[in-house]
Amino acid sequence: MTDNPIKVTKETKKKIRVEFERTSAWKKFKLKYLSLNFLGMTIFKIFRLVLLIGISYVILYPFFTKIASSFMSPTDFVDVTVMLIPKSPTLNTYKQIIIENHYFQALFNTLILSLICGVIQTFICCVIGYGFAKYHFKGSKLLFLCVVLTMIVPHQTIRYSMFMKFRYFDIGYFDFGILSLFGDKDGINLINTFIPLIMLSIFGLAFKNGLYIFMMRQFFKNVPDELEESAYIDGSGTFRTFMQIILPLSVPMMVTIFLFAFSWQWTDNFYTSTSMFFPGKSQVLLSKIVSIPRTLDTNYPGGNLFSAAIRNTCGLLIIAPLLVVYLFCQKFLVQGIERSGITG
Amino acid sequence: MNNTKAALKTAAPKQKKRKVVSLDRKKARSGWLFVLPFVIGFAIIYLPIVLDSIWLTFNSVRTVRQQGLQLTFIGLDNYKTALFEDANFVQTLTGGLRQLVIDIPAIVIFSLFIAVLLNQKMVGRAAFRAIFFIPVILATGLIAEIDAGNTVNQYMSGTSGIETGENIESSASQIISSADISMLFSNMSVGSGLVQTITDLVNDVYNIINRSGVQMLIFLAGLQSIDPAIYESCSIDGATSWETFWKITFPMISPMILVNTIYTVIDSFTSADNSVMNFISNYYNTTSMVVSSAMAWIYFVIVVAIVAIVSAILSAYIFYQRRD
């Protein structure tokens, strides 16, 4: 009984006072901080932090150099002593690009195009993904295979046929003389309009839409069927259920997909390039502003660096609005994907 | 009495069955309605485009004034040109495929590793996540194109490589010197091929990080969906975190590994900075559009074969947790 640490000191009718032998602060400290386990954890944490900071540095460093070089004046590129901080900072590069390359016009046009495409793609992929997730009908597996097919055939492979399709647009064997109403016998020329991209978005065929449909399908598979069933029992129809029950549920996922669709349309350089849907100068889009303004003279010994810096500045101007969107939406990015549970 | 009972018995399931069929049909109809946009688009736009593109590769194309294009059927000649006559295509193709074989494990392993790190509780996790997903949004399309021919970045970071030997002095901000790695490995007397591969990977680290954003997201989603109770019981049983990773996390995440491998193959195959795709695009713009289409289809078939083989191998080792 002597080595029992609990001592009952006083015993009254109601209260029992018990005293524990307390471990000293030093002993606690020793147990907690001087163990091998703690050492290992600390080393691991430091290692992890260093690694993450290092990789973040690798990701962010190009942006720093781009920002730094965008403020440099032509002479800074010849100067060997200038590494990252410009000696004679100037805003001229920005000014010339904005004025000569019609930056704001391009920004406005691209904003409209990306918004339209982003919204349509988000909604359409949501609808299609819902159809694939919740309904099993004959041929649904085959159709889903078609979705995968659209995902894995690169659009570069079919670019010529795609161009021709929209240059002389017709709807093939489904045409019952509808298009002849518009006059042109060879089909309608849709090049240089937003229509091809909008059309691809409406039909869920645009860039990476297969991926969005896949993500949406996985997300809806995790939504319990009971939700819809109870809505049906309450007398709601299929579409009302979809609009009022399912869509509000899937907002985080939709924001994720909108973010992807919007930003990939924003930085797109394939469809909006001159060899695809927008030849010539008729539509000013962001993909067209990457060029060197005439007023900036790059014809000197360090000129190739300067012209690269100008191109980078164009890139910075392109992604600046996108960065703002990203900062607002990135919270949803992880959240949406987390909830999608793209597991198996 | 018995007869009626039997009749009822047989009648009841029949009636029930018919009802089930009609509900099924109703559901199937609304299912079709939901996927209708895709079906229409696939039928009137996508399928004709793809078939047209395939059909073109069997023809020679001549532009005729006022009549558009004139096609003449020449059978497999375009494929022959691509495979046997063009000097560079096969070389580019094998080079590109070798690059694919090196890159894919690197990207998948890297993104899994980072996803595991980003899934742990720590200070500044949200900030790190935000930084790591920047490339998903920003380093695509136009920006990637601008970056591809970028001399400023190389100049600034001084990573213009050890081959030229020029910029070694200005390596104040260099991430890691590949010369050091070569030295380290040459002392260990392993094959020079391995050294070359590792040096390439290290030099390519920016590229690998940039391309593993979506994969990281998918892995992170997979990690989040693992039941914490499993980890709890594991730690109660005294498993170390190393064991927990290999016995719990890895099997549970293995379906994601398949998804990500396939996604990586497809993504690097369809991305514009892919060397084979670049070659094909150049060929499209400069020489012959039909032969370039033929090349693109050859490449496509090879990549689909790779995807099929990889997924066949991987799916043998995948652990599926049955949830129903």
C-alpha cells in the first residue's frame, strides 16, 4: 500500500479529498520533447516545410522573373549587373502593349467569349454528367465510351476537318433543307464568329469537356438516390428535381468546373489561333496580342532578351485578370474536388 | 379457392413486372433526355469530323479554285509516306514515346507525394495548396506557348544547362546544379543512361510540377475520401506512419493511380508542347496537311495501345473498396 500514489487525506461525509503525486514540469517536458519520436516528428516537419517552400519557389520563381523583367528598360538587359531588380524601371513596355496590341478590346472580347463558353460548358456538362450517373439505359455504356473518345482524340488530330466543318457548316444527313433557308448552298461560314466555340460548348464537345463530364458523373454518383426519390414522391418532376434539388447541391463542383472551363478558354491558343476559327484581324482576342509592339525597338545586342521579356509581359497581362478569379475561386477548387470523391 | 390463389400468385408478379418495365422505360427516356445534347453533338458534329479526318488520310488533296478541295483515293500511301519516307517522323515518335515512358511515372509519383504532404495538417496548408494549383489554371495554353520559347527565364535562373557550359557562373539562383548530380552518380559507377535520365528529370522539374496539378487534385480527393477510422484503428494497433502509408493509403488510393496514369498519358499526348504534336503541327503548317493527319492518327493509335496496356497491367493490382 505504500507505493500507492493516491493518498486519501481527509474523509468527511460528503467530500473525499484525493491528492495525486504530480509529475514535475521537468519530467513532463522530458517525456514530451526529449523523446526520439518528437525528434523524428520535428525533423520530418522541417523537411516537409523546406520541401514545400522549395517547390513553391520553383512554381513562383518564373512569375517573379517575368514581373521583374517586365519593368526593365532596354538598357537593363545589356547590363550584366542587373539580375532581378531593374536599375531604371519603366512602365513603357506595359503602356505600348496595352495601346498597340489593343489589350482592353482583346480583354473584353475574351471575357465575353470565356464567360459564355464557361457558363454553357458548366451547365451542359452538369446535365450530361447527371444523365450518365443516375440513369441506366440501353447504350449508356457505349455513349460514355464516346465521351471518353472525345476526351482522348486530340483536337490537333482533327483540326483540319474541324476547320472545314465550321467553314462550310451543314448538319449532314439531318439537314432537311433548313440550312438552305440561309442562302449558302455550300453551308454557312462560321469562321471568325464565336458560334463554333459556343456550338462545341452546347454539345459538350469543347476542350476537355470529357473530363468535366467524367468529374460530374463521379460527383452525382455519390449523391444518394433517396434525395430524388423523396422529391418524386412529393410530386416533383424530373427536371424540377434536377433544377431545384440537384443543382444547388452541386455548386462547389460547378464552380470548380467553371474555373477550369473559363481559364482554359481564357488561355486557349488553339481554337482562337489564326489557323483555326479566327483567321485575320477581325476578332481581337487575347491570343492575338502576344506580339512585339512596333514602337519598342528590340534591334540591339540584348534585343532577343528584351523581345522575350515583352512576350512575357503580354503573358502577364493575359493572366492578371485570371489570377484575380483564381484567388476568389481556389477555395472551391479543393472543396469541389474533395466532394466529388472521384474514387473508383 | 386454390385455383384463384394460384392465379393471383401468378398474376401479381406479372403485373408488378410490367410496372417495373414501364418505370425503367420512363427513366431511360429521361436519361436519354439528359444526355441528349451530347448525343446530338456527337452525331452531327463530332462523328462527321472524326470520320472525315480519317477518310482524308486515305486521300490525296488538291486545292482547286472555286471548287474547294479535290480528293483522290490513294489508299495507304499517306501512311507509307509518314512511316517510311519522312526522315524525321519515326525518330520523333520514338523519342516522344521514350519521353512519355519517363515522364509518366515521374508525374504520377510526384503528384501522389505532394498530395500526401498537402493532405497533412500543418501551418499554411491553404497557402501551399493555392500555390500548388496555380499551374493548373495559369500554365496552360498561351502561357505554356510563351514559356516554351522563353529565354528570359533561362537567363534569369541560369539553368541553360551544362551542355553549353556557358551560364555556370551565373548560377546564383540556380535550383540545383545538374553537374553535381552527374558527379555524384558517376562516382557511384552506375550506368550513364541512368545518370542521363535522372539529370533530365531534375532539369525538367519545373515542367513536371507544372503538369501534375490536376493529378494532385485527383489524388487529394482520393485521400480525403479514405475513412479516418481506418487510420485510427491502425495507429491503435501500433502501425508506424510508413506502414500505414503502404498498407492503407496506397491500396486505397490505387484506383486513383490508374485514373491519373491514364489522365497523364492523355494529357501529355494532347498537350501542345509535346514534341510529337509539335512536329505534326509543323508538318501541318509547312508540308502536307493530309500526311500530318495520317501521322496524328498513327500516334493516336499507339497512345491508345499504351493506355490499354497500362490500364490492363495496373488494373490487375488495383484494390477496390466495395461500398455497396
